[in-house]
Amino acid sequence: MTIAISSILSRASTLLLDETAVRWPQAELLTHLNDGVLEMASMKPLLFTSRATMPMATGVYQTIPAGNRHLHRVISNVSGPVVRLVDQQMLDAQEPKWYSNTQVATVKYVILEKLGSKHFLCYPPNNGSGQLDAVFTVDPPSFAANESIDIDSTYGNPLLAFVLYRAFLKDADTSNDAKAMAYYQMFTQQLGGSVLGDAQAKEL
């Protein structure tokens, strides 16, 4: 399912009692919506993922391709064999000199350096001709008013709440400051309580 941008903007204008878009122009609300999408991506990175072929560098130290945020998971070698996640301490204990093993094309294990890192280690050391089938988290694009967001429709309400939060901040020196904070709280609560949550991520 998808979320139509125009429907969010229209609902926001109605709730703001500004259906002619005088006080809050559509372009302004669209900016708030795109900011909301980025906020959602920060809070739930798996909402926006991409499956891609990753070429391997020579050696054990690997860097994910430019344009991706983080490595989510490795599915397999493009040539076929699956790849497993392993703890480095266990590998170091079983094979202390694995760093200097013969370089080959097929990856057997990957070792994540730390949560959210753009780098990882591979075993055995790669000869630079290997390729992995992997899923990455990515930054969402900036959407136009006539486009749709390819996420489940359950995220429409929290996104609307974020747009209203930003809109009411325009009058933060009035009682609308309280409205703004109430809508931001609604955004975080609804986003955290999505019926699909992180498991909703596109398993490509």
C-alpha cells in the first residue's frame, strides 16, 4: 500500500481551517511533510530499504556502497551460497590468523563492526571479485505533491500529525505552541504504535 502526498496535504489544510491554503501554502506544508518523512526514517530506519548487488573490495574490510545509510542484512553471495553473521570473538578464538587466509571470491561470514556502521568485515578475505546480494537502509527521497510514498497506509496518520505539528509552530508565540507539542506527541505515539512497526520493513 502507498500514501498519496496530496491526501495528507488536503487533510492538513482542512484541519488547519485553511482549505484555500492562504495561511499555510501547500508548498510550506509539503516541506513539513518531507521533514516528517525524514523523521520517520530516523526513528524507523527499516521503513526505507533497498536491495542491491554489492561488489566486494580486496581483503577483509568492506564499506557499503555510497548512497546507502546502513547494511541491514546480507542475503547471499550473488553466486549462490548463503552468508551468515558471526561474532568476531568466536572467529578470532577458532582461527586467530583468519585475516591472512587465502583471498577468495565467495563470502562465508560477515562481521558487523558496530550497530549502524557503514563498514563490516568478511571471511574469508575477498579477492575483490566477490558480490553480495544485500539489503540496505536508505534515505527517503524528497517527495512532490503529486507523488505517493511506498509505505503502509498506517503511517499516514502519524505523518499528518507531524505536518500539523510543524504548521502550528508557525504561531508558537500563541496558544498554538501547545497544539504543536500535542501533535508532535501524537506523531511519536502513533509511529511507535503502528500495527506493523519495524517488522513492516520491505523484505526485498
